[in-house]
Amino acid sequence: MADNGNGVPAVFHDEDKRLESLGYKPQLNRVLGFFANFAVAFTYLSPMVGIYSLFVLGVGTGGPAYVWLTWLPVAGMLLVALIFGELASHYPVAGALYQYSKFSVGPGYGWFVGWFYGIALLVTVAAVDTGIVGYVTALLQNLFNWKLNPSSHLVILVVTLVLLGIQTVLNITGARVMGNVAKFGVWVELVGTLGVAIILAINGFHHGFSFLFTTQGVEHVKTNPLGLNFNGHWLTGAALIAVLAPVYIFYGFESAGDISEETKDAGRQVPRAMRHALLWGGVASFILTVALLLAMPVHNPVGATVSGGGVPFILGELPSGVQDLLLLLIIFAFFSCGTSVQGAGARLAFSYARDGAVPGAGWISKVSVRHKAPVNALLAGTAVTIVFILFEFIQPTKNIHLGFITYPANTNVLVSLISFGVSGIYLSFLMTVIAAAIARARGWIPEGRFRLGKWAWVVNIVAIVYLGLMFINVVLPTGLTSPRGYFNLDWITLLVIAVIFVLGAIYFFSTRPDRGVSRHLHDTLEPTGAELE
């Protein structure tokens, strides 16, 4: 096959032709440039949403020194982003992880990657949209003196459904609107991270830089603000929990691949967008976290901040007008994050359905003639998201014992599902990176415009090790009374994974969607996984 002189086949320089070489007819609207693609990935990752939601977890378990743990998941996920970038450049197809795994290993393996990843995306939309309620009610009280209870089921339902409805309408209008919302979201993130850091600095920090290297005694149960007992160990105790605050932030960059079929020059721009979203997300998160830590009160800084509610407590010392502006920024950050996640999930559902991999595949895979967007996939995803949102209202009043597993009282079901929003992502990431290694071992040679060359195996292996160890750290059951029980409900996370796997297995073996998927393994450049078996 002809190339451009640097070993890249000519077909990779025309994204639609490459799509056709993979057996797919171009249907979506290819209107997104690099910045729009980057923006979708960056707003899904969303440093603002992550820091504002997880600051208490980080500082309460790791103290100020937890900020340095930010770079561990950034470094680990950068290796993952390099692997995904190579796959995205070779397979510039909507559906990202599902497609990469399908072509790398085979239809059944790819189907389960898509199953775990898709449910994790839908859970994430529900988590993000319900997480916005407290900020909306606070702003309404400040502006109109509306005293709405953020824990009221009716308030949660109305605010969340209104937000979800707006997101769905915007996404239905096509990739260009989704990209514009995300691009504006990037500027909101910039103001909400770097801008807030500058405002806090002007207002006056209460600590010096050396404060960031202290733990403030969080490793001891008597001085831990959450009452957690790490037996005096920070590095081998508190840090293992505190690192999960940044771990829960640094994913979402892969969504750049989900919208490959709507991105110009996707083989080159998608890998760039993944790396940039991750690296700039790391920088923004680090700067904001540093500023928040230095702005904590002088006396009992960690304890006062945690008991005061975290970020809102720190920002409470700012003028009321500034606080209202920040509330608006936070609300839009949550909104743009949910919009990007919903858009990425719809592209996965469309890609899945196009291969006949889900019930109602013919309807879900239809593309709007007017908007050139997967409208039916968006509507189907929205319906499932609403079901997940309703789980917020299912909350047992006493402990439920399931054999050796205890579901704690006063914990709503959505909280249990949210744990899968992270563990499911890590599981699907791990399976995809393993798939890349399997393909490489079988003789796969990446021919896209982004390639790792001689470093491929090293990056692949270290990425597998990182994802594997962090997945264990996220799901490891150690009891409801252990420090890990603060965020991980013992065996509940693994139970949710098991339930989702069993449901998927029942559907898989009763309907065999892999048979439909196997008819979409065409690649003119190489033998498929099915042909190699």
C-alpha cells in the first residue's frame, strides 16, 4: 500500500477512507478540530469537578502532603494515554476502547470491554449530575433567597432531570455544539482552577510552601479528622487511600477517541488531545490543590477544613460576590463534564449498536440526517441514566447482610454504583492495555501517524502494572471499619462488578452478540484477531 515516505500508509491521511478500510461507512459529522477534541476530553477529566468533590478525601486521609501524590496517577495514566493514542491512530473509530479491544483480541473480549466501559460512563453521568445539586441550591439561596433542601428527593430529582434534559438537547444537535460547550468549559476550568488559585493568593495564604510537605498527623487516629486509623503509617497507610483522590480525577482523556469519527485528522489529533488533556489536567489540579491547602486556616488547618466541608469552607472567606461567581463556574464545570461524558457514551453506544452488539441495535445505530449525530443512542443512554439517578432514592434504614457482605444502613444505591464509575473505568482500561499487548505479541504492527516504536513494549508492560495495582487499591475489601471503608464499602464494589459481569454474561451467552461483532472485524491492512485464532 502506498505511503507518504515515512512508513505511514496513505489511507491514514484520509480519515473517511481509513474508516471505510475498516468496513464502516462515514455517517457522523467530521467538524471537530484539535481544540474541540481536546476540550471534550479535558472537560470530562474536569480538574474542577474532581478537586471540588474529592478535596476532603485527599486532605482528610493524607494531609497537605497528599498534593504530591497527584503526579503518580498522572504519570501512570500518561503511559496508558500513549498506548491508547497508538491504538486511536491506527483505529480512528467511534467507540474507542471497545473498538481497540475488538480488533486487538476478538469480538467477545471487545464486547465485554465495551460493556464495562459503557455502564461506567452512564453511572458517571448520573454521579456528576446529582453532584451538582448542592451548588445549585446554594446559588439559588444566595441570589433569590430560595431555601431549597439539597438532600430532598424532589429537589435532587428536579434539578438533575432539568440538567440532564438540557445536556441531551445540546448533544442531540450534533458534535459542533458539543464541542462548543466543551470549549467554553475549558475556559471555565481555567478560571475555576488557575483563577481561584490567584484569587486565594491575593486574599492571602496562611501557610508557607513547607506546609505542603507535612501530614498534620493524619496518620494517627487521635489527630485524623475523619477518625481513621493508619497505625502511624503515612506512606504505606494513609497515602494508599489519599492517592485515590487524584486517581478518581485522571481519566476521561480517552473520550477523545470516542469522537474520532467527528474529528478532523483524527489519527494525529486524537493522540495529541489525550496527552494534552491529561498533562494540563494534572497541572491545573496541582495548582488549585496547592492554593487550597495554603489557604486553609492557621489553627487546626486539616481538622477545621474537613469539619467545615472542604472547598466551600476555604472559599467562604472570599467576598460574597466572588463566591457567587465561583458557584456559577462550578455549576458549569459539572454541566460541561456531564455533557462530555454523555456525548462520549452515546458514541460508544452507537459504535456498539452499529456492530449489532446491543438490544435494539437497529434503532440505536440510526444517525440523524439533520444533525448527523447518534440521536437514538443519546436517548437510550439518557433513559438508563435516569434509572441510575433513581437509585439515589433507594436507601436501606438498617444494615443488610448478604452472606459475608454487609450493605451499610443509610447508604443509597447510587453511591455503591458510583464506585463502579471508577473501578469499571480502570477495569476496562486494564483490559484494553492487555489487549494491546496481546495484539503486539501476535505480530500487530501499528501503522497510524502516532507510534511508540522501540518503547512500545516497555510502555505497555508498565501501564499494565500501574492499572493492575491501582485497580486492586480501588476495590480491595478491608472491612467497613477500616480506613478504606471511608470510601470503599468493603465488598460492595467487587459485588457491583460481579453483578454487572453476571448480567453481561447472561445477555452475552443467551444472544451471542459477538457473532454480530465478528462480521465487523474487517481491516484491509492486517489480519484480524479472529483470523489469527
